[in-house]
Amino acid sequence: MSHVTPLGGPEPLIDPHAHFHTPYTNRSDWARYNASRLDMGERMGIRCHVASILGTWGHTSPTYFASPDDQTQANDFMFALAEQESPRVKAFVAVNPNFTKHALSEIERGMQRGAVGIKLAAGRRTTEFALLDEIAAAAAQYGVPVLQHVWQHRRREWPNQEASDGVELAQLAVRHPRVTFLLAHIGGGGDWAHTNPAVRDVSNIVMDLSGSGIDRGMIDEALRWVGAQRLLWACDLTLCTGLTKLRALAYTGASADESSDMRWRNAVRIFPPGTFDAALVRPLAPSPSDMAPEAA
């Protein structure tokens, strides 16, 4: 076997915003997708994927409004996958805040199963404090971050979701200063330039760089507004756009230390102590394309 430098470079990577699929969705290729993410993650140099599954991804209940049964089933699959693939996979417990009692029960169950964070999608805007306060309080109790799906600069209603933007997430974060909120995918949805001033002064909001948008200047401006210690490299659904953002880091003016912060050190700081200890020292598994042919 020949040694191959990871596509993302020799320094570790942690992806704090990942997703997997299950047999309960309408994707017949769910197993191939999951295997592909793990294989290509190794090729890129990702030491750990922190992942969630949103119900049945719309198959038997809406993606952003997963039924309690669908979300419990998805979380079970996610917890089992994290246990099977430890230490290169860790689990978020995903919850629908519209079912608050169920959400709190799932969070407790998830913590018992080794979950390291809470995932909130677009089931309710973050200004619905009557539903979100208890979930945020649970995050503070367990010492875990909350990854919140965000639409950058929400200027109208969007069908089939209750999307929040940075202004709205900031209001929840101010109410819960002991909780770190991960503002999802500044490269996904709407005007990322609007998000930077909205969260600049809310120090317990950290922005992840994932999303299909790869605008020139996007990361540069985020660095200018909030600094490297409040930014997390991440992929979300598409590893290819995550790789593109890694390439962009070299052109942002970020120092080596700042790049390390975004690649992995901030995640170590934000998630519970010890979450990534084993992942950071594990050898990367070779992908099939890295295997040298046997000599004739």
C-alpha cells in the first residue's frame, strides 16, 4: 500500500455537520451513500464526522417536521452507527421542537447513548422561546452544543419549513449564554453577508462554513467579522463543497493557527471533553483508489 497525502492536507479535520441515511428513507442507495461518505472522508483526512439523521428525510413525515416515531427510529440508527464506527463517527441527537416532551426525552436518551450534541432543523423558528428554551436548557445541563439549521437572511416564508436566520438565532443565544450554538452552513441559503453583523456580538454563536455556496470572499468576511475561533470548517451533505472551502482557506489570509482552529481545534473546544481524543490519533484507512496494485 502506498502512502497518500489526504486531499485536505496532512493536518486533522473534524466535520461537525454531517448527515447519513437509513433504510427507512426513499433512497434505495442509502448504504452506498453512507459508505461513500466514510470512504471519501478518509481520503480527505476527516478524523471524525459528527452527524445527524432527520427522520425519514421526508419519506413518511416531512423532513423538517419529523414525527416522534420517525425521529426516534432515525436517532436509533444514528446512535448505532456511531457506536459501530467509533471513533470516526459521533452522533447528534436530532429533535423536533414541536413535540417538546418527546424532544426532551430523546435528548436524555441520546446522552445516555453517547450523543455529543443536539441537532435542530427548521421545525420551529428560534424565537419561539416557549418551545426552544427547554431544549436549550437541556443542552446547558448536558454541556453539549446545539447545531441549528439557519437560512441566511430570511426575508419571506419558505414552504415546508420554519427557517431561522442569524438575527433570530442570536435572540435565543442571548437567552442561553451557557450554550454554544452552531449556526449552520453560511454557504447555504440566502445572504451570508447579512449573517456576520447579526451574530458578531453574540460570542456563544459559532458559524460553520458548510453549504453549497462557495462565494469568493465568504470565508474572508466571516473571519473579519467574528474571527477564526468562531468558525468551523464543515461539509453538511456535500463533501465536495467542503473540500473546495479547504482550498479557499489558503487564500483568506488566515494564519496557520487560525486555519487549525477552523479545521479541528474549535470543535475540540466546543464539544464535550474527550469527544475527539481517539479520533485525532487514529490512522486513516486507505480508500480503494489508494491501494497500490500487487507486483506481478
